[in-house]
Amino acid sequence: MAFRLEELARRFGGEVHGDGQCLIHAVASLERAGEGEIAFLSNVHFRRHLAHTRASAVILEPRFAAECPVNAVVTADPYLLFARIAQALHPPPPPVAGRHPTACIGQDCAISDRASIAAYAVIGDRVQIADDVRIGPGCVVEDGVSIGAGTVLDANVVLHRGTRVGARVLIHSGAVIGGDGFGFANDRGRWIKIPQLGGVEIGDDVEIGCNTTIDRGALGDTVIEEGVKLDNQVQIAHNVRVGAHTAIAGCTGIAGSTTIGKRCAIGGGVGISGHLEIADDVQLTGTTFVSQSITEKGVYSSGVPFEPTRSWRRNFMRIRQLDDMARRLAELERLVKAIRDSHETTGET
Amino acid sequence: MAFRLEELARRFGGEVHGDGQCLIHAVASLERAGEGEIAFLSNVHFRRHLAHTRASAVILEPRFAAECPVNAVVTADPYLLFARIAQALHPPPPPVAGRHPTACIGQDCAISDRASIAAYAVIGDRVQIADDVRIGPGCVVEDGVSIGAGTVLDANVVLHRGTRVGARVLIHSGAVIGGDGFGFANDRGRWIKIPQLGGVEIGDDVEIGCNTTIDRGALGDTVIEEGVKLDNQVQIAHNVRVGAHTAIAGCTGIAGSTTIGKRCAIGGGVGISGHLEIADDVQLTGTTFVSQSITEKGVYSSGVPFEPTRSWRRNFMRIRQLDDMARRLAELERLVKAIRDSHETTGET
Amino acid sequence: MAFRLEELARRFGGEVHGDGQCLIHAVASLERAGEGEIAFLSNVHFRRHLAHTRASAVILEPRFAAECPVNAVVTADPYLLFARIAQALHPPPPPVAGRHPTACIGQDCAISDRASIAAYAVIGDRVQIADDVRIGPGCVVEDGVSIGAGTVLDANVVLHRGTRVGARVLIHSGAVIGGDGFGFANDRGRWIKIPQLGGVEIGDDVEIGCNTTIDRGALGDTVIEEGVKLDNQVQIAHNVRVGAHTAIAGCTGIAGSTTIGKRCAIGGGVGISGHLEIADDVQLTGTTFVSQSITEKGVYSSGVPFEPTRSWRRNFMRIRQLDDMARRLAELERLVKAIRDSHETTGET
């Protein structure tokens, strides 16, 4: 697959400087790109590589165009244009339609002839699988699940009963969707399980990372709205709702019944308590702990800066004295004010 | 499956107000319940839904009985009674006994005729599987493992050699029990593996979440006592012991050789260092970091409150100055006291 | 398998005190060891068990030799010697060479006759598998992957396209190597996927824990250098490089394009932001959050000490006032100095 530079610009945007007839067949980094490859520059940190690049073309902002030694595609957002061009040059390998002879398929299913089901996949009864779906090897899809057109399950993915997946969803290997939520009542020290009776609804164009887990609702559903992107090892508890086009980085956990707004950007290792509401357009930096609702859009943090362990030991133990320190500080202010007032009275500075 | 309201109360507790003959076939939420469904009210936050409920009956505390517009079951602990009634109305689907023809089973196993083994499960040699066990699709059970009556393994669960599982245990999809502990000796910068020779012992009535991992002991066993509930993506290292009826929420990690007491409640994202002892009845709120043993029951925390990133940047960098601030505060107190003492001497206020 | 004590010392080091002809067939703990078993003492905490041990021999330091009631092997590093002796006494079970009849193998593969492939493993096209490799049940190895001699994949491991694994690597159950990195460009609120085109390169003698995930590079590779040890549920994002002989404990996440040095020791639950450089020989204690590069070797921390929730509530809310407190403290110092200066001028103490 190769395109003329001018064709790429016509289809995806940007203005060609240099030879629009130049043939491009792959993307690569500024440092490593060679003949026939297109690179991009979006972070000023990598500007130093521009002068030496051997790429056939570079996607960049107008401010760097003058110093580009090769063909350029000039655009306001090089990273976005790079994404579109990379998708065109590197489409996913076309799935082989059809069912592997070892795929184990239940009764009363509605499976498109254009779907592909790999070796050792296990599909339950009454499952609906639309066109161009790809079910990877070792996947387990339980009774009654529905999967929209163009959705891909990588290897060893599990979709439990009550899961409904939209179109063009990408679920990476080892993800488990629709396991029981963590719900128990306590009976004199023993835990009595609350049957988890809801499902999981996943909108269109969602991506779910490797070994990520999303629990079914207790009553009602857990909902992942359209366009949401979840990284690896994210944990979404029962009855959570994640708003459309929100992105959540790896190792983040969201406790039960919390609602996350639309277009949020949530960093890695974040923890969000249960029964909260997070507004639209909220950003949380890495390892932030959210134990109260957030009603205003904005950027929030609680990650604690590291230091050498020796001084950490001294400084962090002081956190336990902070309230005491704050009170003593206020008392000192009162005393010093009293001293100064008395000095003024007695005529001192 | 349906029950008269009075029968539910007779079997599980509570006092019926209204029509005890009313037929109940399902549980639902206060907001969504309709004809034949029973809801519950245990959190005052949802009281506003009570007046409008269309449920056939509501489980609630005596203080809300007067305002219930429909049949009621009155009890001191509505959530617990709801759990029992929900279990009765929504039993898990009965497993189909027998071995799927693709299940791959080793030699010298003792497998109950009443056990169910799903497609593509792989069972090693000398495995013992008791009555009513259900092994899900894609599970791997290694040589010599024993599984007690009524235990369920969902899909793609792995039980390594040396694992002994009690009765009525529920292990969710993707969990891995009995992987090697993380043990190495260092030889001039290189890591030399310590063979992990112990096993994992899991008591009765334990629940283990999706993609949770529990490592085998190095010497001796890792032990999960009866009634313990582990959420998704929990990590239990080698030679840990978790006391009976303790619950641990998602994304929590417990390092090697630590002992957790009985009836503890451990929040999500908690980290507990190795070789510690945590007393019985300890509660840890979300994202708490425990680096010392806890000898007294009680509630403990170290989760750091978030704030807007702009002020976070200013405030959190100051943590590195805390010890210095504390010393300066003490010095100021000394100086101010000296000034006040001298004022007293000289007759000032 | 059994060895004379003197043979163990000759092969692996240490000086025998007592009967070198004594036969040893297993390792065990000081407390539990019996006839024919060898224990070790490396932590002074366990010294109290030495007097009562029933082990046939104990590996220990010179300072404890005099009080050992049984045969001893004296060495400067008992834990390291124990590791080597335990490896000799407890070798992993020899794999059965050959392919299970249900293993599903693609075209144009180069698979050693001495490799073992278990039930329901799925191997793609053009895969290279060297001598003595063991592929566990339910593993998925995609097209073009190469696996070096002596490497072991436990159950349900996934190796995606573009993964190259060295020799003597041990990958535990449920690990996923080579899933897509988390890369998106934003187009007016919608996420546009950046195709992830790189691979994962894993050096010799690496160990990778259960359910750990390592993403493929976006452009270029994610690299795990030789001798690296990763615990369970570790997340390594795209284009990360982990330096040789670094060990990373469970639940740690490393964001994209970060480089970790050689011989680092990274505790559990650590979070490291993207695009950072961590020097060689850095140690990070548990739950440390690293948001800046570390250029000097040393030990670093940011884990926050816990306290009873009641005082935690008071103290931790004060963190939000820290900057204000620091400014007020400085102002008080200024005022107190002014008062003292004026006292000196006026002749007071």
C-alpha cells in the first residue's frame, strides 16, 4: 500500500511543501524514517532530529516548515494528521471470515457470515454477532451476548451473560467484561452475596485494554458510553457509568455506582471512590485519589512528589502533625500580633 | 420462580405490612421495580424514591414503614434481608453436569459425576473435583489440585499445582491461583530465582474476583481463610495469610509474608508492605498505604485529598519542606516565649 | 534427588561444619524442616528458631555457626546459597516434549522437536520456537513471534505479533505481551487511534508475572532487557525500556516512553509517569509516585504513612493549606526578627 504525498494531503488535510508526487508507504519516527516513509514533529523536544531526518516527508506545524530539509505536510495539528495517515498506510490485517473448525458455538445464535471466529473460542446460546466481527482464539462469549459490527475481541477475552457490545469496539486480550460486582451484606461478621443481576453496555467505538475488568451491574447496568478508551488493567466496578469520549489510563480503579462525565482524561493509577459524580471535561493527573464528587470541569491532582528516602522519612512523618502545626502557627500569629500591638501602645517599632 | 410475600418473610425474616399473599418473582431497584418485584431502602439518600415506587413490596426499616405506599417487609437490616431474598429469587443457573467432549482430563483424577467441566478446560493428573463443582471454559487445573463441593470456576481461570480449594468457592474469570511468588536472591547484580515450593490453600465460601492473582508460598502455603471476599485485580503475594471473613476491594496489593486479621475490610487500591501483621477487625479506607504492622482494631487511612492542579503544585511541593517548617515553628515558639517572658520581666503585657 | 552435604557445598559454595556425608533431599523452613532437609537463616528475626530446628543442616553466616545445633553450611550470603541449593534439589518438572494433538499450529513455523506445546495452545504462522521451550495450555502465540531456547509460557499467556522473546524466559499465566499501546490523537473531542506498529523485545533470563501486561511500541519497540524480573499485575506501556537486571514488584505501572535504568529495584504499587529517565541502580519504595526523571542513583520514596482515620481527616486536609502555612511561617519569622532587633536596639533581651 503506497500513496502519493499530495493524495494523503488531499484525503486527510495539510498543505504539501515540496514534491507532492513522492511515494509514501509507511510511517516511522523522525530519527529512523527512510526512503518512502513519513514522520511527524509535534513535540518541540524532538526538533533537534529534524535537520538530520532521512524521511521522505515530515508532518509538522507552520513554525517548523522553514527548517524542514525534506518534503513537508504542514498542518496545525501534526499528531492528528499523523494518526489519520498512519491508519491509511497501516490498516489492521484483514480477518479471515468464517469459523475455525474448533470454535464451539451454542444454539440459536445469529452470527454473520462475514464474522470470523478463531480456534478454541467458546460461544454460548442465543449470541448475536454482526458483520465483520472478529473473535480471537480462546475467547468465551456467554449466552445472550450481542456484539456489533466490526468489533474485535483479541485473544482470551471473556464476555459474560448480560453484556451488549456496540460497533467497532476493540477489546484487548485477557479483558473480562461482566463478572460479578463486589456486593455483599454483612450478617454478624459473615458476608452474604448480593446476586449481581445487571449487565454491561458498551457503546460504539470503545477500546478496552489488556486484562481490564468491567463488572456487571447489581441491578441495572454498568455503562461505557461511545468513544471511551480504557487502557490496560483498568478496573470498573458495578453500576459505574463512563461518559462518552472519556479516556482512562492504565491501572486506574473506579468503585461502584460512580458516574464519570464525558470527555474526561484520567491518568494512570488513579483511584475513584464509589457513589461519586465527576463532571464533564475533568482531567485527573496520575495517581490522583478522588473521594468526593467533582462538580466543575478542570484539572485535579493529589499525586505526592517523591524525594530521597532519607528526607522523605523526616518530612512525611510530619504530615501526622500538620493539624497540630496549623494550630500552633495560628496561636503564634495571635501572640506576635499581641506583642506588636503592645509595642505600638508603648511607642516601640 | 415466585414466592408469596409472607413466605419470603417467614423464611428470611422481617414483618409483613400489607398483603402477605402478594406474589413476588424478582428484585429490582426502588425506581424501576414494577408488578411482582420487591425493592429495598437502606440508604436514606434514596428515600425520595419511596413515595413514587411501583414495586409490589419494599424491604425497609421501621422508621420508613409509615411512609411506604405499597406492601412492606420491615426489618432492622434491609440490605441483608434483600440479599437473602435476592438469592432465593435469582439462583445461579443450574450447571449442566458432565464433561464437555473437548475437556482434556489427565490420569488418576477423582471427579464427581455431578461435576461439570466446560469446553476446552484442561485438567491435569490426580486432580480431585467434588460434587456440583463447575469448571468453566478455558480453565486450566494443574496436577494434584483439589476442588471442594459446589465450587465454581468461571472462564479462563488457572489453578496451578499445589492449590487446594474449599467448598462453595467462586473464582471469577481470568484469576490465576498458585503462580510463583516473587522471590530472588541477588548475586552481584543478577537475580537468582528461589524455587517457589509451597502451595495455596483457599477455605470454604471464598470469592475471588476477575484477574485477581494469588501466588503460591515459597516454603509453606499462602492461605486464604474461609469466607474471605477478594474483588477484581487484587494481588496476594507468597506466604500471605488473609483471615476469615475479610473483604478486600479491587486493585489492592499485599506483599509477601504479611498476615491480615479476620473480619477486616480493606478498601480499593490499598498497598500493604511485606512481613507485617494486621490485627482482626481493621478497616483501611481506599488507597491507604500500610508500611507498619497494625496491632489495634480500628479505621486507618492515608489517601491524599485531591485539589485543583494549580494549587496542588504549590501545596504538595511544600511537603518536602515539612520537617524544616516544623523545626522553624518550634524555634519561633521558643523565641516568642522568650520575648513574652522578657516583657513580663520588664512589666509589659 | 538427593545430595551429600559436602557435594552441595563443593558445587555451590559454603563451608561444611559437621557431617558432610549427611544426605539432603529437600529444602524447608527452619521451623518445619526435618530429617534430610536443609534450612537457612539469613534474617536475625528468625534466629530464635535455630536452637530448636530439626533440619539435617542449616545454611547460615559465620556469626551464627557456634549456636547451630545441627550440621551447618557457613557462607557470607545464606539466602543466595539457599537459592542455588533449592534450585538443585527442586528442579522444575521436566516437560514432556512434543505437541499435544489439540495444539493448533499455523504454517511455515520453525518449531524444535524438543519443544513442548500443551493442549489448546494456538500458534500462528511463521512462529519460531527453539529447543526446550514449553508452551502451556491455552496460550496464544501470534504470527511471526520468536521464542528462545528454554523459555516457558505458563497457562493462557498471549504473545501478540511483533514479540521476540529471549532464552530461559519465564512468563506466568495470564500475561499479555504485545497488546496495543494506548495512543490516540484528539479530534474535537473524539479520540483517533494511532496505529501501534512496533513490537516487544524481551531479553534472556527475564521473568514476567501473572496477568502482567507489556504493550507493543507505537513506532519502535518496547524493550525488557536481560535478567529483568517483573512481578504480577505490572503494566508496562508502549516504548518503555526496562534496563537489565531491574526488578519490579506487583501492581506497578510505567507510562509510555519512559526508560528505567539497570539494576533498579522498584517496589509494589509504584507509578512512573511517561517520557522520563530513571538512572541505573535507583530504588523506589512501595507506592512511590515518580513524575520527574531521576538522574542520581539512590533510594526514593513518596508513600504516605497511614494513621487512624479520625486524625487523618484533620491532618490531611491541612495539606491544602501548606503553601499558605509556609508563607505565614516566613512572615512570622520576619516579624519576630523585627521585634528582636528592636529589643536589641532598646536594650532588652
